[in-house]
Amino acid sequence: MSLRHVQYLTELGITVYARRRAAGGENAPAERVFAETPADPHADGAAGTERAARVEHAAAEQAAAGLPARQRGTPIHGEPRAGTAVSPGLIPRDPDAWRALEAAVRDCTRCPLHRGRTQTVFGVGRRDASLLVVGEAPGEEEDRQGEPFVGPAGRLLNAMLRAIGLSREQVYIANILKCRPPGNRDPRPEEADACSEFLDRQIAMIEPRAMLAVGRVSAQRLLKSEQPVGRLRGVVHRYGPDGIPLIVTYHPAYLLRTPIAKAKSWQDLCMLMPLLASSAA
């Protein structure tokens, strides 16, 4: 079992794992345990086998093939030379544009959700981040604090990021919606439509090397699909006209309720790592 496997499992609170016995009594590779977890409920037979093989080899294929270098527009305002130490989040690409966008979100009344919010949840993290994480909508605690992914789900997301060598401060985290839906219900299409311009502008200003869509609402909205997460994960999607690599995984709140899915989320993160590395080359 690789160090990153152990680190990820430890971060997620999985402290007991064992090698399975292969034919002849020898220990099977520990990595095989992940491939032998129950298949997605939407995949069986040949289709399920094909997806499992695709997930297993995706990271290696991406690392071997590489990805085109990211096409950048205007350089980051005040971007330091290589090797210069910079505190996270202190290099806005265009400070005036970010301030204007934050003000627009703060004052937004495009949909009825503004009537029940405590405050908007704009987003948090580096504005020149390599990775953009997109969730669904603020919950009660997010609405109170004005920051996405806090509480137990936020702590689990932080652990997932640490497992691939990233801190929360090194990425940018945003949601499909900037206001909390009542009762933490799913966003309605008209609400997501009203918020879409804000997220589009964040993506354009950040210019991420890769995106991670967590949860069904985020994945379906970004990919304009009605497929469940189980069908959307396991492949590298492309987002927008620039073809930003996008990986789909389960929402941390779902992983807290369904720990068996944590192994699949690790597979998704394994696909994400070479995308970030090859895009940086």
C-alpha cells in the first residue's frame, strides 16, 4: 500500500485495512482492495468491469500521456518569480475585478433566496489556485460563517485535500449557489441559473488547472448532465471552451453517511493528481 493510500485512509479515519489472500495463499497487493469494493449501483456486468478498469488505469495513462500546457491570458497581477515565497491567497489576478464581483454577490437579489440568507457565501482560497473545488450550496453553518465547506463535511474535504498534498488555503473553494436554500434542500434550476454568472466569472479569473466537482448537483450543473455521480465519476471531463480538466467525486457529506464510498473517492483523487502535475509542466 502506497504512502498516499495510508495517508488518505488515516485522514478519513480508516485505521484498519488488511491485505486479501490471492490464489496460492500469497498476499494480494493492497491496492486491489480498492478495485474490489462494491461496484457503483448504476454499473454492472461488462459496463461495470470496463469502468473499474478505466478508473484503475486512468492516473497512469494521464501521467504517461500528459496534458497540453494551460493557456493563460493576462498574467497574475504582481505574480512573483519562481522560488519567491508568497503567503496563500495574496496574489489576486485583478483586485478591482474581484472586489466588484464580491460586491455584486453580496448585493444580489436575483432570486428569492436572498430574503432568507444571513449572508452570501462567495468563496474562499487562493485566487490563482491550480485547483478549483466546486460544491453545491451553503448549509446552515456556511450561511452563518460566510464560508463554504465548514463543519464535519468541511473537515473531511480538508482531509481529502491534504491526502493529495494540498492545504485548504492552496485551493479555491466555491459553490454553485451563493445563498443557502431553506432547509438545506437541493438548489432549484432557476436559482442555479441566477447564480451561474458569478461562478463563471470566478472560474475565468482563477484560470484553474483542474476542477473537482463534489456532489451530484455540482457535477450535473457543471457538465450539463442528468447522470448520477456514479456514472459521471471515473473519467476526465472537460469544462468550458478552454477544456479545463474536471473530475467528479462524491460530496463529503455523502462520504460521512456512506464510508464505503471513500475508497472510490480516493480513486477520483488519484486521477486528479496527475492532471495538476502535468498541467504545471
